[in-house]
Amino acid sequence: MTKGKEKLSGKKKSELIFYVCMVVLPLAQISVFFIGVNFNSVLLAFKSYTPDGKYVYTGFDNFKLFFTDLLGDRSTAMRMMFSNSMWLYFAGLIVGAPLNVLFAYLIYKKIPGSPFFNVILFLPQILSSIVMSIMFRYFMEEGIPALAQLLGVKTLPSFFVDISSAFPTVIAYNIWAGFGGQIIVYVSTMSRIPNDLVEVGQLEGMSLWQEFIYLTFPMVYSTISTYLVIATSGIFTNQAALYNFYGNEAPAYTQTFGYYLFVTVLKSDGYDAYPQAASMGIMFTVVSIPLVFVVKWLLERYNPEVEV
């Protein structure tokens, strides 16, 4: 009995060592790259970079500068970035999310042509984002004009330059690039729906559309709501792949807050841009947190699973 207890104790120690080894690296990464980086960003928001290469605490000066830009000479540019960020979010919410769920459902039901959709929709997840951006830009600037010429269309906008078409083109790319990852999760969730429920619906004479509305959608609603909450938290940090298309020089009428923050730090010769970017990040967080909770509350309030 004593030997058995010693062996059991040794086994538990081995399991504990294994558990610690598996958990230490993720915890270290979270501590350094999330907690440490964000804590330092909070401190930077209250500092300024001096000419002699040092950071000094300056209180709320960076926040004052943010509101000066928001209400002063740069108010037009700031409003444009806010508008673009919101348009990008609502395009993903109203167009991107329903298309993801719809295509996932069609693939789940194995409609004719679903293997083709698998390949086309998963391409953004398989290939590099830079490669996808180059392919998309070449298609818009070379492929569509060639097709238009065959069809006799003589006038086309410059999709990435014209004010009327540049940002809608970027939105279209982001909706397409958003396919793949979400669809994999949705199809996996739909595949876990009990076959008994599907068979009952078929016996009751449900059409494919009715099955989606009354059975499939309520069963995957929690997954959909998770993606919507995550998208809401990233409204002011979404770069919209603008750097892939324009580098540091995206036109003002296409910029989002996420792109602006990224380029502000990237183009800075020193570290003087970090405090300003950090203060803007805090302000966006202050706005995003209640917005996320409101969206989460609305999604839970109108959860169709409650009625099933």
C-alpha cells in the first residue's frame, strides 16, 4: 500500500510538472506581450518625449492635444477617420456577417458547388495577406477594366484613387478577406447540431430556408454573437489592410483610426509619437468598453435560443 501511494504521488508530481511546462510559456507571453505592453502604454499616455531623449511625465497634455485635434484644425480629418471606421464596422456587421453565416450554411448542407466555394472563400486564410492584397489590386485595376472593355463599357473609376470608389473598394476587400476563418468555425458548429433535430425538421416538411431560420441559426447564434462582440471591440483598431494597398501614404478619405495610429508610430523618426498614440488608444478604449457591453447585452436580450 505504501509503495502504491508513493507511485501515485510520483505520478501526480509528473502530471504537475507537465502541466506547469505547458502553461508557463503562454502565461509568460501574456504577461510580457499583453499585460506588460499595455501597462507601459498607459504610462506613456501621461508622458512626453524630450529633445534630450528622455520621457517625462506631463500629466494630461497628450489628452488635451487629442481633443485639440478633434475639435480644432484637424477636426475634418478626425471626423473622416471616425466615419470610415464606423462604415467599415457596419459593412462587416450588415454584409460580412450574414454572408459568412449563409455561405457556411450552404457548405454545411453540401449544395452543388460547395467544394468550389471552399477553395475561393478559404484563400484569404491560406495565402499571405500581402499576396491577397496584390491579387485583389491587380484584379481591380487590370482584370475589371479588361472585362469592361470586352463588354463595351468605356468609363470606369480608378478604384483605389477616386474619392467615390476608393474606400468602398477597401471595404469590399475586407469583407472578402474576412471569409474563411469564420466559415470554418460556423461549419464546425453547424456540424454538431444533432441529426435527430434535422430529421424531425425534414419529417415536418421544413424547406432548406426554414431549417436555417428555425433550427440552424438559433443553434449557432452564440458563435455569431461572439464574433460580433469581438468586431465591436476592434472598431477603432481596424487598419482595413490600408497599409497593404497604400503603404504610409493612404489618402485621407480612406484612413481609419487603426491605420492612423499604426502609421503615426511607424513614420515617427524618434519616440515622440508613442505618447500621442497611447493617449488616443486609451480614449478609444474608454469609448469601446461600454459599447461592447451594450452590444453584448443586446445580443443576449434577443437571443433566439431562449425561445427554442
